[in-house]
Amino acid sequence: MAWLEERFKKFYKVPLSIHWLHTIAYFVVGVGVGVLLENYLKPFGWWIILLGVVLLIPGAYKYWIEK
């Protein structure tokens, strides 16, 4: 449980306005990239989503498991 407590302590040190800004920025960039890719790569839409999920796995593993 100590690792979870450590992550929450780091999370609470950052101001709330920065959390909102960071979340909104990721959302806007994600929607923008999604729209662009949808227009240019229509037949490959589901493959791009699958690739994105697969690319998230190593980072999530390193952040949540290895630390």
C-alpha cells in the first residue's frame, strides 16, 4: 500500500488548475489528432485505435508495476 500512498502524495502536490489544464490539453490534442487521422486513414480507423492501446501497455506497466 505504500506505493499507492506515495503516488497520491505526489498527485496532491500539483495545483488543481494544472491538473485541469493538463487533462483538457490532452483531450483537445487527442480529438484533433483523431479527426485528422479519421479524414486521412478511414479504412484503418480500428487498427489505429488498437495500435494506440497496444502502445499504452508498456508505459502503464512501467509506471504502475515497476516503480
